[in-house]
Amino acid sequence: MTASRAIGYPALSKGVADAWRVHLAVLAAVFAALGILFRADIADMITVWWTSETFNHCFLILPIIGWLVWQRRAELVQLQPSIWTPGLAVVAIGAGGWLIAEAASVGVGRHLGVVVMLQGSVITILGRAVTQGLLFPLGYALFLVPFGQEFVPALQAITADLSMILLGLFSIPAHIEGVFITTPFGYFEVAEACSGVKFLIAMAALGALAANLCFRTWPKRVAFMAVCLVVPIVANGIRAFGTIYLARVYGIEFAESADHVVYGWFFFAFVIAVVFAIGWKFFDRDLDDPAFDPADIRIGRAQTTSNAAIAGIASLVLGIAAAPMLWLAATDAASADAPSMRLPVIQGWERTDAAMRYPWQATYLGADRIVEGRYRNAEGQTVDIAIGYFASQSGGRDVVGRGQGGLPPETEWSRIEDLPAPEWTRAYRIIAPGPVSRIIFEYQWIGGERISGTRQAKLETLRARLFGGDQRAIGVTISAEGDNARAAMEAFLADAGGIESLVDRAVRLAD
């Protein structure tokens, strides 16, 4: 009796066993090479997993994928691996996505591109039949990508709105402004950490796994995933309302301490229990059921692939993956030296160190030069200005994006609303506890040309990096506090001769 039969596996012919050894060895070598090529992006992904509570669960995804593959081992060994050239298209899609994301400085796009290239490598080197057997583990690898932070503002708004609905049902007077809720007994903010995004993303990963393991049919899987997404959002709104209600009954300090305990220790476990209680009676698949039937996915007659052909296809995979790096190296324009900068003298305004009502500072992370300061005129109007200069944009050093400009990250400031703005200007209002309100005007230049917003900035940066254009960039933030903020900012810009004149004098943009 062979060892494979002793543990219940079908005996492998020498040819199939040799094919598996060769294909897996080549796949491991390709993975290692891709890991070296994209080591910076992989390290960046792991850093996000480690430093952000929202993505701590990503450390579990790799072991889960390994377990899913191991669970399929008895079925997989009945399939013969062989190279499948259409898989190169998946590698090319990942490489193209990485190129665009790198050129536009979109971190999550680079991470996604790397994962898709790894998926494409499996498809290409192990073949169509094996890929069908590994379809869910391959797809599940997408949860390695730390995405979802872009949903935070929407989740904050939904949580705040649900809280207001429940407060109304309990006849508790409250006023909402953005994500800030004012009551007679306290002032509350639905902060980013309270948006529920980390539990929603983790629940999506857990729900996808459970849907595959516990259900046979797609309608049930889709319905269960919908429950996995809706219940955490509703539960988070109830939790936020509960915090406000506890503050009314027992005081704000007790409510805050209770919220930290419930939110950190019990909330996710409670949500999981609710979701699985809803889906339990609909489960129709046993965990020990075969993951797939090899007879259903056999594709023609198994073909033995020569070692030379396998080596050739592996070389093509690596060549396609490396092409974007070579392209960017060829089109990379030399960075210009950052000019000297200083804030100009504005007729009728003088520099001041007057204290702010609530600490605020514009942010231009990665800028080569930054100047900032406060101005005040004879009427007592006060305006803040910050200018960031980027000699080039790459590796997360870009003029637009999360944390850049007038909404400083990791602070109590929250965006409330967009405002009407002059052409080429981005205007919005932010608020901090107090409440303290600020109006923000933002402007950007790329390659010496003024651009109109985040989308155009990304497109212009992409064009410059892909085709070797001028990558210089400038970001300007003008802001003021209080009810008369807009009037103060407009008066400041008028006395400065307009934003173009102001920036020309500060940065010598014409040079």
C-alpha cells in the first residue's frame, strides 16, 4: 500500500508527481523573484497591517489561504498542472495596474497590482484546471490588500444619521452638524475610529470565508454577504446611540469608558454572533465536504509540459512584471532643485503669532519646501496660509491625497461640507470640538500649470510620470476661523493681487 493510499489520497503516477514538483518549484521561484522586485510594496502592505487596527486581520489571511489550499489537497493531486498562457493576461493586468498606481502615487493600487500579479503567476504556471480548483483561495487573496479607508467618511455619516434617528425615537433633543452631535448634556463626534470601518472590513473577510465554507448555492452566499455588510453598519449606529444615551443617564466620562470597553472587546464578537445566528439555519454545507469535484473541472487530456517551456513561461511572467519598473526608469525626468521660498509682504496685512481657537496646521507630507504663517489686517481679520513645493512626485510624495492640504490627519478636525468656490479652487468647511469652524481654500499646480482638483491632479501626475513630463508640484492652503472666515480670506486674496500673484512671489513659479 502506498503512503498516499494510506491517508486516503489517490496514488499519483510518477509523471503527475514529477509535474507537481517541477511546477511548484518554478512557482516558488517566481514568487521569490516577484517578492524581491516589489519588496518595497510588500513591506508597505505589511506595515499597514501592523500599524493600522483596521487591517490587523490581514495577518490572518495568508494562514487562511494556506489552510484553504491544504483542505483541497486530495482533490488537487488528481489534477495535472500545466502551463496556461492566458494567465499571462492576468499578470499583465496586475502589472499595468501597478504602473498606473505607481505613476499616480496611489498606494492601494500598487498593493492590488502586486497581488494580482501573484494570482496571475499561479494561473499561468499551474494551469487552467488547477486554477479552477484553487479559484476561491486565489480570489480570497484580494483581502490581503489594505483597502477600505475611502469608505470612512460615508460610514461616519451613516453612523451619525442612525444615531440621530434613534435619538429622535427616544425623544432626546439633538442637533447634528456633519459628524458632530450636540445635545443638552454633551457634545459628541463620530470620529474616524468610531466609523466602524475596521469591523466592516474584517466582517467582509470573515463573511466571504463563511459563505464559501457553509453554503452551496450562490443566492445564499450573496444573501449572507449582504447580512455581513449591513448588520455591522446598523450595529455601529446603535452602539454610537448607546454611548450618547449612557452619557445622558450616567455622565460623559462613564459613557466614554463603557464605549471603549464595549467597542474594543465585545462589539465585534457580538456582531459576529448576530450574523451567524441569522445565517445558521440556512447553512447547507458540511465543513468536511469536498471543496470541489475534480471530475467536474477536468479539461481535455492532461498535457505534460517540458521543463524548457515551464522556464520560458516563468521568464515571461517576470518580464511582464518587471516591464513597468523599466518603463518608469526610462521616463523618469530629472528633479529640479527646490527654489528658495518665503511668504510675501501683503499690503495692509502683517504677520502675527496670535493663538488659534483650536490648533490647526495644513499638511504637505514629503514636500521639499514648506512655508506657512498667519496674517492679520487692521480690521482684526486673521488668515492662515501654507505653501508646499514638491520637486517631483513619487513614492507617496504627492501634492494631493489623504492627509495633504487643509484637513490634517489624526486630529480632531473633521470635514463637514463642500462649499461653492471660484474656478480652480477647492473649498470646504471643517470643524473641531468646541465647536470651532474653519473654511479651507486649496489650490494646486503641477508642471507649472494650475489644476482644478484632486482628480485632475492625479491625472496630470500620472501623465507626467508615464511620459517623462515636468513633475514639479505646488500646493497652497488658505484658511480662516469663525463665522466671517470667507470674508477674511477673500479680502486677503484681493489685497495679495490674487492667488497667482501670491504664489509667484512666494515660490517664483514663473522660473
